[in-house]
Amino acid sequence: MKKRRLSQNEEAIRGILIIIAFIVGLVFLRDILVKRGVSITMLTELDYINAAEYYMQKKYGEKFEGEYVYEDSVYVHPKSKPEWHVVVDFYSENGLTYFGDNYVGYLKKAELEKYIYELVKPIYGECKVYTQPWGFSLDDSFNKDTDIITYVSNSDYTTCIFTDKDAGNIEKDFKETCDIFVEKDLQTNSLLVTYITKEDLDGFEEKLIDYTFNRLRLYYRISGIYDKVDKTWLDNMDILEGDKDYGK
């Protein structure tokens, strides 16, 4: 039986199909390698997301879900806490990609807030304390076993205190609080103390912070910035007055 030779068109089509199959296979292989943490050059946004997810899962022993890439960072969240927007920074060197993250700030959040609360309770009474990790990666040696004293002495976070105390001694109380932070080496980037009504304090939750600040639903907010180089507070204490009708 005589074999039919492929026409030029058929050969061209077969060649195109082989190329397409090769590209699809290569993309599939890259995806598998990235998800398994093999160090390869990143090409697409999905590469970075997959690699960041693997890096975080391997480091912390829990599953993460990538959100998006912005500049040199991948934003992810632990599947158990979708409200935590963790930053995973990346950089390339000698053709390989490396990662660093700020997840420890979230892992130590509750413990650190309780620690600060006990320190400032004699000043502000039954207040509420929240810490917010900044979007910078920490020393990669930091992990879930890092203690809070190590964390706060070399980290980036904001501290927010909400109180219903009378604001008559607002500056004196703030300076006393700043002294405590220096004494305990709590290197917060900034400290904000907000005076609100008892009713608002009783029902206050962290998700209301931006709403409270943006709507000025407060009597006063006093804030300061910490200088990590000299380990002291800058002389630029700021007092913001809230909505004049607030609390009426």
C-alpha cells in the first residue's frame, strides 16, 4: 500500500500543532515547578503568586492564597484569616528569586496587643489596643516561634489605642505612654491615641478604625512618630480635633 505524502499545508499545520503542544507543556511544567518551590526565573504574575504561596506554606505550615502583585510584592492571605493582607516581598539575584514577608506581625498581633494593653491600662483605663503591621518584609529569620520582644525590637507596626478617658491631660498621658514604649523597647513606627465616647468604645472593633478616622467620629486623636535610629520620639506630637458635634 502506497503511503500518501503530506501536503505542504498539512506539514505546516502539524508543525504549528507541535509548537503549540510544546508551549502548553512548558507552561504546565513551569507551573508545577513553581508550585513545588523549584528556583527558576519568574516570568509571569502567576509565577510570583504561585511561588509566594509555596514559600509561605513551607515556612509557616499553613495554606495561603495569593491576591495580586504590586511592584516588588505579592499580597497574600492565610486561608484561615482572609482579612489579613500579608505582604511577601521578592527580589532576584543571579537568576533566582527570593522572598521575605511580614506575617509574623499578624501572628504576634493578639499577644502584643494584650501586652501593650497591660502597660497602658493604668493610664487609659479599660481601653482597646490594636497593632497594625506595616507592609514591609521582616528579617527572614523571623517565624512563628519568634517571641514578641524580639519582634517589637526590630519590626514595623503602628499602635492604635482607643479610650473613653477625659482628655484633660491628653499631652501628659501621651508622653507617659511614649516613655513606656521607650523603656520596653517597643519600636512602633507610630502611636495614635484616640478619645471616643464610652458607648463607642464598648462596641468598638478594629474594622472601624478607618471609618472613625475618616469621619472624625472622635473627640481628639493625639499621635507621634518614633525614631528608630535614636530610639526616641520625634518632637512633632500632633493633636487632631474631631467632629464638633461628636458625642452630643
